[in-house]
Amino acid sequence: MTKRKQVWQTFHGNRKDAEKELGKLVEQARNGGVVVSNDITVGQWLDEWLNGAQSRMRPSTVVRYRGIIGQMSQTGLGAMRLQQVRPTHVEAYYGGLRQQKLSASTMTLHHTVLFSGFRRAVKAGLIDRSPATDLENKPKRSKSKSSSDAREHCWNKSEVQRFLVEADKAGVQESAFYRLAIDSGARKGELCALTWSDIDLDGGIVTVSKTLLNATLKDGKAQVGPTKTGKSRTIRISTDTVQKLRAHRADQRVFAMRNRDRFHDLNLVFSKQWGDVRMRNDVLGHPVALNNLGERQFHPLCKKAGVKPVKFHALRHICATLLLQAGTPVKVVSERLGHSTVTMTMEIYQHVLPDMQEQAAAAMGGILNG
């Protein structure tokens, strides 16, 4: 027999209003959504929310969120009781941030923390509605920086080919790594987290389901987490990239056998070789250091190839730009890059779209004119 649960709530007002409030509570009880009065503050709840959610986040994200919650806890909003917060309080908080002249990206992080935390509070039955929705002055994510980066940090076909020639000279692993980076548009951490079980060489398909969090091991395993969007995706790669990966796999097996006393096999596609062993705790076969890829390897290759120096992340932009210029549908490019929405892809690569419209108009002209 189920034990009856009683909830006591104090209401100030006349009898008619009290009966109306009672009706609301009864309806909530039927739907399993009774909100029990409590004294937890916004700052306290956000700390509790992050402690429970951090296992699903990247360590860098947790650090940023923790810093934002710490700042928020020292403000009037952070000290307020969770159940007292209204949308006007949240809007006033954002107004204060704007007076500090914070960047659009930082403002967006503050909103993400509040929105996610309040949404979880609703599910936990602490509040009946999130005060971070339907706001009049919600922070908007800045699109201009991503779009300008995609425009400025990009190569044409000739530059890509010159760079890959130098990558081929650098080594078998380097050749496969950079060719796959440009072919797939995968993020640096996603490439470094790939295992051979993620790649179907016969089918020419790569499955991207995780990202490398840290080059050091934890309990003997690589530290990996979910992709940026939390979703996995499959990418079909070119036959040339497949050939480079086959050559790399064969070379890696020989390398591991020759150094079997020093090689720690984690089944990683890209791992530390002798040139990567610089510190005492560096081990052959371990994940490559994410922060060293640009300065130690990528930038010198750009210089040797005589191409415009760009950030490693620009290889994603190069992949997308060249595909769009070749007439690949935006949705296909968006799925390849792992963007959360097609709209995001269109906003970042809006500078390419006018050229696509011209190509479409020329193609239609050819159709109409026979």
C-alpha cells in the first residue's frame, strides 16, 4: 500500500484566492509536479546542478561554468531564493553584465548556465517554471567572429594541395592525419580520440563519437568525452584518404612491433611517436598532445608549404568552404562538420552562399536554354 504524502504550504490572501491556489496544487499533484517550498538560493542550486552534470561535460566547460557560478553567487541574483526569481530579475542581471561591457560570447555563457540550471530545477520540482525563458533582452550568440574566421582563415585548392605535399614529406602519420582533417572537417580533439574501430577502411566511413579531453591517461585509458554537440556522426571519406590511412596503419603496426617494449597500444589512430617523446612521462602510443599540434607541427608545415598561416581549426573552415564552393548541399556540409543546426552552418559560411546562388542561376540558365 502506497503511503500518502502530505505537503503543507502557507498562503496569504482571501478565501477565494486560497481555493484557487488549492486547485492549482491539486492539478499539479495529479501531474506529479507539486513544488515544495524551500530556501535554496540560485547560487547554491547552480552549484548542485553543475556537480551532477559535470560528468557529461568537457573539463574546460566545467571550469568556465564553475567560474561563472562563482561570480553569480556574489551578486544579488545568486543570493536570491530560487523560488523568488522572476524573468525581470534575470533581465536585470543581464543588464548589469552589459554595463561591464562583457563580450557576446561571455554573455551567452552566463545565459547558458542560467537556462540549463533553471530548466533542471523545473524537472527536479523546485520551481514550476523557468525564469530564463521568454526574456525580452536575452543575450544573443555572436555570429560575426565565426563568420569572419571562416572567411579570413581559409585556403584555396592550390594552397591545400601544396600543404598536403609537405604533410606527405613529414611522415606517414602526418600525411594521414592532415588529409583526414581536411577531408572530414573533424575537430582536433575528435581526430585525436579516433580509434581504429571507429574507421571502416573497406567502406570508407569514419564514425566520430568522442573527443580527447587530455593527453594524459586515467586508469590506463585515454581521457575522452562526448563531441561538442553530444552526438555522434558518420563521415564518408575519399579513396585517397583511405589509402593514406591504410599506409599509416601498416606503418604503425611495424613501428609498434619494433618498439614493443616501449609502445603502449591504445588502438588510437594517431598516437605519440619518437618525435613526440620529449618529457619524462611521454610514452609511445599515448594520445598526441592537443596543444602541441599547432605550434610544434602545423605552423612549420604551413611555412614550408608557403601558404597563408592559419589556425589548426581553420582546416574545418577549409573543408566546409571547398565543399560548398563545389556545390555540396549545406545540410550535407552541416552534418559532416557536426554542427547542431543547418542555420549555424549558413551563418558561419554566409560569405560562400552568394557564389552558390550564382552557380545555381547559371545552372538554371543552362537548363532553361537547353
